[in-house]
Amino acid sequence: MHHLTAGVTRFQRDVFPAKAPLFDRLAHAHRPATLFIGCSDARVVPELITQSEPGELFVIRTAGNLVPAHTPGAGGGDGVAASIEYAVAVLAVTDVIVCGHSACGAMTALAEGHDLAGTPQVADWLRHANPGRARPAADASDRVGALVRSNVGDQLANLATHPSVARALARQALTLHGWVYDIGSGTVTALDAATGRPIALPA
């Protein structure tokens, strides 16, 4: 914990004063333009990857960057669904990014068929993925990578089932994006939401 509390001290002493006007504005307004749905993996930091300032991203992080599909009639208590609805219906974000990443533990467990009996909550959560999508990989060594990429498309499809998202898409007020971040190289690859094929990052 010492390095964390030391970091708080440096933030209060050096960072906060340097950005005081920004934090003053943020104290009175919350208007992020983008919802970023990424993995909980500690190596994947959305603000660092995108070089965003505080207030620019509304972030949801889940194991495997999974987004459960909307279930009509389901009870409350789904924090992911509530956060999506808030970002889209209240904050009116104009873009949503679902970002997978290399060496994802969740996708590795599914692609390699790990025994998850000792982590039943993890096993239950991973039902929102489609491990069968890893099998068509031409190169067996890229099975995890294939599942990471296909999972981004699957989660974009799940995202579109949420009523707030569907309404915003129908109004053409929202654009969905799929990304894959490579930890070792720092590269970000955009994926076509329909085909899953790599495309150029928007300028």
C-alpha cells in the first residue's frame, strides 16, 4: 500500500495543482463523449492507451470485457446494464468502444479449456462469451488471439441488445467500435463491427 499512498501524496502535491482549472470544471460537469468497455486486467488502462484526460471517458471494466446481452423482464441489480444505460441515455455519449486485449486471462481460460471448478463465479460470468469461436483459428497457436478478436464482435452484438443502445443506434446518435489492444507492442487494432476484420482506426 505504501506506493499507493505515496502516489496520492504526489497527485495532491504536483498533479492536481497543475490541472486545477480542469478539476474545477469537472467538479460541476460530467460530459464524457465516449463509453469505453474494457477488461478488468490491470495491464489495460483505458486513459493511458487513449491518452485521455479526466472526464473524457466513461469506463466500464469487466473480466474479459464481457457485456451480458439484455434480458427482457430481468430484475435489477445488473451494474453493467445500469452503467451502459446511464452512459447512453443520461450522459448521451456518442461513441462506445469495446476493447479486448492480448493475453486475456478470461479468453485464455476459454480457448484452452481451463478447469474453472474452483472459481464458480468466474465460470458463470464467462457464459457471456462464446468459446466455440476460438476453434476456427487457422493457426492453433493463435487460438487465444482469435477468441479475443471474435469476442469483441460478440460483445458489440450483446451491447446492441440493450434498449438504450438500440434506440440511440436507430437515431444514428451512437457509433459502436471494436478494438484490440496488444500489450507487448502497444498497438491498437480496430475491428469492423460486422465482419470482425481489421480496419483503420478512425482519424
